[in-house]
Amino acid sequence: MAGGISADCGAEVLQRKLLLRLERARTRLAVVIASESKATTPESWRKYRETETRMRRCVKGLRAGSRMGGLDSDPWRWALEALSGLTDPVDGDAYQSDAQRLCRRLAEILEVLEKR
């Protein structure tokens, strides 16, 4: 698998890797939002805050040792791959800001993690 995630990687290792990548993505989101702060609409601010809150809750659960839904590591592996792909250009509407695209992609990742 890409991103250094082997098939035999244990749940504990996956959990640590996921925590690290979520924290990096959260920092990246904060930087992108700050760089676009003057051009941000109230609706976009609401979406950014909602995504950041969901990320904080997910990170907190991982730090507390929560398995976020059990031993099924497929969603974790998918999330790790998706998070490592955030450095690549994001497909989407050319008129959307980087923050909007990043926020939308993070929301997709969080949706999968929260269901597990």
C-alpha cells in the first residue's frame, strides 16, 4: 500500500499513524483557513469550524485509546491513504478555495472514521 501502510500493520500502529496524520491535516486546515480569512463567508466559516470540531473529537478519541468502532482496520487504512493524499492537488471546482476543497475532503474522511 502507498504511504508505508503495510497489510500486516497492527491496530495500535494504525491508530498512532492515523493520529499523527489527522493532527497534520488539522494544522494544514488551520493554515489554509488563516490564509483565506479575509475572503471567507460566514457560511464557509461555519463549515470550517464544524470540520475542525469533528477533527478535534476524532483526535481526542484516538489519544484516549478509543478504537473508534472496533478492530476493523479497513476504514483506518483508507483514511490513512486519503490523509496522505491531501498533499496532492485536489480535484474539484476551480472557483473553490483551497480551504473549501480541503474542508470537503476532510469531511469525507471523517465521515468514514465516525461510522466505525
